[in-house]
Amino acid sequence: MNGPVEQRPVAVISGGSRGLGLALVTDFLERGYRVETFSRTESAELAALRESHGPDALSWSAVDGTDAAGVEEFVRTAVRRRRRIDVLVNNAAVGLEGLLTLTPPAAIDAALRTNLTLPVLLTRACLKPMLARRDGVVINLSSINALRGQTGVAVYGAAKAALDGLTRGLAREVGPAGVRVVSVAPGYFDSEMTAGISPDQRRRIVRRTPLGRLGSVEDVLGTVRFLTSPAASFITGQTIAIDGGYTC
């Protein structure tokens, strides 16, 4: 993107220090966006990005996503610094595996706070400048576990399904003001969350996937690129599965 730095669009990305979040930060920077991101701690990779791109392009804050006041202050600071928010990507998430009857209440509460309460509060805060400009896109990172049942991830799947419900309801609320809301539901792809699966599990997943492979981070990035482009200007309120046909 050409033009003065202060006129470039702004993307807010939660959980941008590692994994898919770091890849999203990198991709938005490469597309000319100014990026505001937060996480509990900063990775060496994100610190290197900040050093190479400079504060005009990339800002990071240490924020506990379960702290509602901290999330609100992060957005207020971002708006004061950037004067606008064009894209929000609700990426931050934590996995929770185990049978519901064996999962401690504290673990359930922590998972719901990060996987559902955080994106709701962050979206609420970021919508204010979007609605003022009558433009913007909210991308919610969901999961195929919201689309079909899977043993051992009932709480995680429930939180992501609720996030899809937020997508649909909010699309109707803010659509008249020109703001779009879309969920992206990745399937099994090479990431930190799938690093622990066994070779047998990987083979079973690949066999059940019509396209015959695991996904890649690039598969997710490409979809987000499309959804934040003018080509997707008539898409809102939808959940788009990126799973090679696993849920079809």
C-alpha cells in the first residue's frame, strides 16, 4: 500500500506473538497494514518483527486477555495512536482437552474467558471506531470443532460455536453501518495445537479428509486475505470451514 504511513489501514490481532497469530501479524504487515497486537508475553520472533518494521508499523502490548479492563485500555491506546481500526482478528485461544466430567471448573472457566469472553469484549471495543467510520471487518477464528462433535473437546467446541453465533447475530447488528463479521473455521493444520498428535492420528485425519492432507498456515492466511479484500465485500455472517472437506 502506498501513501503516508498514517493513512494506512490498521489491523488489531489478538494473540500475535506465536503460531498462527504471528503469521497473521507478518502477513498484514507485508500487505501494508499497521498492526496492533497483544499477548501475555512477547516472543523473540515478534520482538524481531517490531525491531525490523518499527513502531509506526507494529505495536505490541502485554495484556492478559482475561482482564476486561486491560483489553479496553489496549483498544483505547490503539485508537489514540492510530486514529482508526479497519480489521479485527480474534485469534487468541487456548486448547482444552478432556472429558467434561473430569475437567476442573477452574479450567473450564479459564478456557471460556479466553475463547469466548475475550473476543466478545475485544469486538465490543473495536466496533466503536469501525461504526464511526462506517467501515470495518471482524474475523473470528473459530474451529471445525464448532461444526461437528468431537470427544474430549466439548468445552472448546462450545466456545467456538458460541463465537459463530456471535458472528451471525453481530453481522445483522452492524451490517447496516457497513461493518462485516465473518468466522473462519480451520480444520487440522500444521500448528502448535496439532504438534502433539501421534503419527497414527495424523494418518487417520488425512484419510478422512477428501483432499488427502493436513492444512497449512498459508491456507488460513489466504482465506483471511480474501475476506479482508474488496472481493469479499458482500460476505458477512458466515462461517467458512478451511478443512479440506473434513466436515462435508
